Amino acid sequence: MGEVPAHVAESAGWIRGVVAQLHRRLRQVDNAGILTPSQSAVLNRLHREGPATQGELAAAEHVRQQSMAATLGVLDELGYLARTPDPADRRRVVLSLSPAGTDTVRGIQQHRDEWLAQALVDELTPAELETVTRALPLLQRVAQH
């Protein structure tokens, strides 16, 4: 790996900070405060990656099984989870999103998209918005590096 010019390293730090700040802000735009960040993370993971066991979810979220059990208990009470026996090991349960869970995830995503769209319109001029839009494929390419 070659040497990175100082101005590029500075830009990298700025991008990292801005992306982290935007990520935190989007996480605050939630489902009217009903879900905790942990609960939201589990719903999003099940939505993105599909069915999983409690142990798999605990490992993926870097929490203890007991903590995951508590999170799943609340999501189950809210009607957001479906449980089915694992076909490979009938003693285990595979968790997936129920229709209500899927609707909730989609609703949160839509709410966040609406918030971000409004922020873009409120904070940027049309020319600035065009600049951001043109930069998106470049940032995506960097993210896939």
C-alpha cells in the first residue's frame, strides 16, 4: 500500500466522522421511541439476512445469549417475530420476521428516508444537492473496496 497524501488522510477522517454522525442521527429517527437500538438492530438484521437462531443473533450482535433472549422476548410480545422449529435440529428454534415485523422495519426505513430527504431539501441548495447526488456512486465504490 502506497503512502497516502495528508490531505487525503484528512478527507478520510472527515468522511468517517460525517458518516458516523449521519448514522447516529438516522438511528434517532425511529419508530416513535417504541424500539430500543438493540431491538431495532435485531429486526434490521433479520430483515437483511433472513431467519436465524437466538445464538446466531447473539453472536452477530456481540451480546450474551441472555441479553438476546430479553430482546427477543420484547420483540415477540410486540408480535414482530415468527418462530419455527429448525429443520436440521428440532430442538432449536429459527426466528424470522412476522408480517408485523416486516411492516415495522419498512416503516422505520421509510420514516428515516423521509427525514433524510427533508433534511437534504432544507439544508442544501439545488446545486449542492446535485453535487451530493453525483458523489453517491463514488462513495459507494469506496465502500465496496
